Amino acid sequence: MRGGLLDRRTFLAGLGAGAGWLLARGLGVPAATPSRGGEPAPFDAVLRALAATLTPLQRAQLVLPADDPSRQIDNTLAVLDRPHLGTLLSPAQRALVAELARGMLSPRGRDAFAGTFAVEGRFEGCVLALYGEPERGDAHAVLSGGHLLLRGGGAPGAAAFGGGVAWGHQVGNRRWRVEGNSFAFQGDAANRLYAALSPEERARAVVPAPPHELVLQLQGPGGRFPGVALGALGEPGREAAAALVDAVLAAYPERERREVHACLDAQGGAGALHVAYFASHGFYEDMARWGELAPAERARRGEPYWQVWRLEGPGAVVHFQGHPHVHAYLHVARDPARANVGEPLGRTAGLEGEPLRRVLEASLRRATGEALAWHGPELPGRLCPGEVTTGLAFTLDPYGNRVAVATIEGRALAAPLRERLAAAGAALAPERRYRVATTSYFASRRDEFGEPSAVEEGSLYLREALVAHLRAEPRALAG
């Protein structure tokens, strides 16, 4: 971990009023004094100041086209393969980035994210992407790192924040109520909402298991949303739901909170959101799972603490994964279709689950020329009905997995891979060697893939292979 541990006090000091501007004076950059009360310096002015200091090498690593498809990825590790701030930027430049970060957060958000940085030590280990022309001050800035994805700047668009944001804190691991976590207050607000529900509302709100935490693509009108609609709740539930939305947005500046509410209003209002609590992640203080207990034992113990929950509606998703610690995501748009970036690739009636998995495997075969392919059952995404762009396709590979070819003997195949290849018509023999197109990640999953004798990893990302496949075979979007 580069840069060493950054403690909470140091991080807060680094985000103190005007920190970036004070250091920028030594760069010959016009400095500005933040407004009284410790408000961040104007975001566009800080962007211009940072842009004025960038070397050609730094620009090549940081600046991307405004509609680059990577802009749409919501994972906190979306761009971590880029150079880290601790190695790419000078201390004075990093201080300007710290001032940008201040502008992306409210005072409460700065305090909460200080907890994240104190554990991870990753401010210098973060990466930055600037979409557009930072010299004009209107570029869209994305700061990404361990357990955070922050956004700021850019012209107003179809999505609040300019895209999805994410947050978390690696504290409270496998503890009831993620004790000590900076974002436990959001989980508490969700549980206060549950407590305010009637028995009938609770029955509709509890569903068996959550989707993958990165299934964040917006469904738009006509979508299917788990749980109970906030607009159908009684008055106690509606009041608690409003408090939950406030808690989710508490980390962000007032202008962003207003924009989120405007986006919600454009898609049926907050009443169109549904709240779901997942039976697989309701815990008691001894960490017994609600979903695994007999009804009589549940009745004896009473209600659990729900550590994984979700708000979802036509133009919004909030996913809060409070076990083993907090990973949380927020994506809100006025118009989900217009929020997609990049080149149009075609239209789909919707792709998820097994049909989407087959498309990803076809992409792997096309990219490698191999006859056999394996994408594991883990699918962190979906394609909702409508136009598919390169940005939307990129969201299906939020981890940045590289395409690989694994060589493996028939006797070394794990049961899931063996069964899938056989179902696809492959004639398998224990002594034969097979070349299987996959990703380096899935090739490492011994329980699903097996024990390959060799893995050849290329430079191509799965997301790039998918885009190339959809360009060559747009009919694949039909499933």
C-alpha cells in the first residue's frame, strides 16, 4: 500500500479549508481564498488550477474524453489500474486534489470518509480520472480508491453526481450492526424504517437474498423492484423512509442532494422507490441469521438487525451491503436512458442471468479464437431494456478482469466447468488438455474452474472484449 497509513487527523487536515490553494501558491497558480466558514474553494477554479500544473505525462494518465465508457463504471476499484496519486502527482498537486475531494463532500461526509481513509491509508493510493477538458474547469472528476468513488464537476447531465457514487468502511467486520463503522448510521436509519412498518408492510419488504451488490443499472419505468413501495406505506413508514433518504445523502453537498431529489421527482418521486430487506442478512447480536432460523425461534428472538438492504425505483438504486462490512452504492438519474455514455451498440429487450452469461462467453471466444469459454455464474450487472452503449457494456465488467486462456487437463476440471463444457457439447476425456477462454479471475477460482497447468493473461479487458463482440454481432443483444 503506497504512501503508508494516513491517520484520521492527517486526512482531515489534508481536507482543511484552502489546503490545496495554500500549496498551489508555490506552483505559480492563481490562488483563491475559500469563503468564510471553511467552505471548499470553487470546484471549477480548483480544476483549472490543477490542469495548469499537469505535465504531458500526467495529462496522458489522467485526462479522458468526456464520454469515455469507463466514466459509467460505479465500482470503487473502477480505475485502480491507473497510476496512484502518490506516484503520479506532486504533494502540491495532491493538495489540489484534496480540495476537489472537499468539494465532493458535505462536512458530515468529510468526517465519515476520514474513517475510511484512516483504515485504508489510501488517499495517496487513490486514482483520479478527469473526463473532458479540465483547463475549462468543466471536466468531470472521478476519485476512486479502496471503499470510495467520489464525483464532482462537469456540466449538469441526466444523472445526479454525473454518475454513480460509492462508499464504505472496512470496520466492524462480521459484527452485529457493523459496530464502529463510519456509515453504521445509515444502517440504523434503514432499521428504524423497518421498525415503523406494519406487519403487512414488513412481510412485503423482506425478500430472500440480495442481488450482486454491483447490479446498479437503472431499470426505468416498467422495471421490477424488490420489496415494498415507499408510496404504499402508512404515515410512520413514510416519515422513516424520508429520514433514510436523508441519511443516505448526508455525506454529499446540498447542491447534490437537491439534484438527487429532482431526479427522483422526474421518475415518480420518492414514493416510487421500493425498500427491500434481505432474509439472508438479517442478524441477531450473536450473528445468528434470521433466514436460517425456524419460525418458532424467530418469534422467540424478535426482529433481527437488517445489515443488507436496498432502495430501488425507475431512476434510482441504493444498495447497502453491511456484511461483512459496509459497501454502499448510489445511482440516480432523471432519465436512465440518457444517463448512459459512450457509443451506441444496439438495443436489447433486456439481458441478465444465463442469457447474459452466454453473451460474455461468446465475447471470450471471439477475443481469443478458442472454442471453449467459461464465465463464472457471478454476474455483477444486467442490461435493462433499451439502448446499449459502450459505457453500459463496461458496467458488466466493473472489476477490470483481463481476458486469459487457461490450459487444463480433463481430470483437473472442477465440476461446474466440466458440467458446463459437457452441456455445450464438448467431448471431455481425463487425459486430454483443453484450452479455455476465461478471465484471470475466473481461472483462479479453483472450486469452479479447477487446476489449470497454465494461464496466459493478455492485456485485453473483458469489457473491451464484450464491446468488440457486440460491435461485430449486434444480434447478440437479443440473447
